[in-house]
Amino acid sequence: MDPGDLVIARPEGLYCPPGDFYIDPWRAVDRAVITHGHSDHARPGNGHYLTAAPGAPILRKRLGADITLDTLAYGQAINHHGVTVSLHPAGHVLGSAQVRLEYQGQVWVASGDYKLEDDGTCAPFEPVPCHTFITESTFGLPIYRWTPQPELFADINAWWQSNAANQRTTVLFCYALGKAQRLLSGLDPSIGPIFVHGAMAPLNQIYREAGVPLPPTCTMAEMSDAAQLRRSMVLAPPSAQGTPWMKRFGDYADGFASGWMHLRGTRRRRGVDRGFVMSDHADWPGLQQAIAATGAERVFVTHGQVDVMVRWLSEQGLQAQGFVTEYGDEEAGVEGVSA
């Protein structure tokens, strides 16, 4: 670390010394800039929050309606203790943002979590030129290369259609924020009714109110005809797997949507019929493309395959090192986060 660094690692989280605020702190602080609403990045107890305007309803839903929360439109800049702060689309989930910091001629960007493929449910990733870039590396290995979204949805809908033809309920496990809404946006409602777990319904409504087109859905409590289940798609969080809530579906087919489904053995450990490789994080080529687009000469790598990414960046002639953070293992079953 250099004495003049705009962001440093402290026990509370990533800290901007001249601005006296934190980015996605994992311990309670006075001022926190939040990149997005997943629970490993947006934690309770902070005195003041700042986030991108589209993500405000998510933070209030998850952290409480009474939090002290300020918002910025994407690209809108404010000056705080001489640091110019602006938020820019990260393409991860609704309201996700990269944090741009400018101070005494230096520009840093903290990316939070991001992906490059425009999924249609949130503002697409926007490269932000900078001198120093802080990047995630959740899927920072060359093996991770995502199938284009149209092909993925064709596969999911064909599986659902086959199950419906055999009068079997289709249950697809996915995380409640981001993944569920992205799946809904690509499902074919002509195949059958779509039901969602009650934990997803409020978040779906936030997306709809933000103008994201999603097909009609019902919770199980709103079901009027149990016979509908035999040709329905049910989206449920991973925490529902193996619970009494599942017994109502009888002989059902189940699947799991996650970037980790790319690994052999993950589907078997999850105990599901099908695994669909879908992630809200950048794959290996996406990480490389995003970093190159910033023009940064210096890169800090957080959470994920840190050592591999640092080594690769160093081989490309960049100044690279890791930041130790407490962001979650986003496929370890922690509700509120998503890979």
C-alpha cells in the first residue's frame, strides 16, 4: 500500500481516508457507500448509507425502512471532503454500482460485483476509465466461460416443457435477489403458470416498479387450483430445498441455477436433477475485458480467485495485488447473495 492510496483495507472494510467513508463495510461504520443489495455487501448497523437510486428500495427492504439513506443517479457526482464520488452501472443486479473516486488528480474505481453480459433486468456494465481498479474475482479461472443467455434460456424452457408434458412440477432453485428476476425475465409463460417462493415476491415487485418486465407470478398462498402445479415452474431459494414446503409438489423435477454448476460434482452435491450454469458475475474473459477497458495501470483483486488473477495481471505488466475482504462465499448457501 502507498501512503497516498485512495482506498485502503481496514478491519471494518475498504476505507477512503481523505473522504472518511467506507465502501461495502463488513462492520458497522458511520458512512458507507454500498455497491448493491446482496447481504455480503450491504450490512446493517451503519450510520449513513449512500447507494445508486435504483437500488434504494432493495436496501430499505433488506436493512429497514428507517435507515438513513442518500442516493445518486448513475453518473451524478458529489464532493465529499474534497473527494468526487460518482456511481456507475455494474450490471450485477438492480441498482448495482461501481464507485468512482477522484482526488488530487487520481481516479480509483471500486467495482463491487459485476458482469458484462446485459441481462435486461438492470443497467448494463459501464467501463469507467481510471488509474486504479478494484475488481472482484469470484470466477477468476480460465475454466469459467458462460453460455450466452439466449442459449441458456432455451435449455431451461425446453426442460420445463418436457416436465410439463409429463405432468411434473418443475422447481428451480435460485437466489432471491438478481438471479430469480433474471430467470423470470427469460421464462416462457406459455408453457404453464409460474409460482415463486414468498421470499422472492417483494423483490420481484421492486423490479416491476423499476420498469423491469417480468411475467405474471403467484405465490403458493395465492394458488387457486392445485392441478396447475403439474405443468408449473416454481422458483425457490436454496434454503427451501429439503424442507416441508417442498412436499406439496409430489413427484417434481428440480434444478439449480448457479455459476458453480460449471464444476463437476456441484450438481451431485446439491442433489438436484439439473444444473444450469448462470452467474451474475463476470466469467474469466469478462474479467479480462472489464479490467482492460478501464485502462488502469494498477489493480487490486478482492474475493474469489485472488492469487490466480493477481499472477495473471502481473504477467500482463500491471501492478496487481490482493485485498483481503470479508465478502461471502456466494454459493455457500448464504441467503441474499448470488453467484
